[in-house]
Amino acid sequence: MQTEFDKYLEFPCLFPFKVLGAAREDLVDDVLAVVQQHAPGDYSPTVRPSSKGSYHSVTVQVTVTSKDHVETLYKALGAIETVKYVL
């Protein structure tokens, strides 16, 4: 990824990741497992269902330490099988 996070953020900082995926019970667990792998900590994600209930949005605030850390988390969260988007 060729992002410019380092131009706009001062590290370390809290960074919100919003993960949109298929509405299933394991989505939150899968998101937290990836986050724990790359940034161990105690997290309290918020979950919102889509209007039709087909998708869930999971938002989690993660303390990131660098541009590479942000990019790694984006890639890892996007690799979850039922995830459609990571914002």
C-alpha cells in the first residue's frame, strides 16, 4: 500500500477500523482475533447491523504505532473470508 498515514497522524495513536462483513456470529470474534494478533490489548468493538440485516459493521479502536502497522491491519482484516470492506 502506498498510503500517507504518516503525513496526517502522530504515532502512536488510536485508529478506528470499521469492518463490514456478512452478518454471522463469528464476525466479531474473527475481527478481534486479527486485531489481537497485530495489536494485543483489551477491545470493546461496536456492532451495527445493516438495514436488511445481511451485513454487520464492526468498529474497533486500535492503538497503532506506525504507517506500516495501519497498513498491516487493513490487509489482515481484509483477508477475513466474509469481510467485504475495511474502512
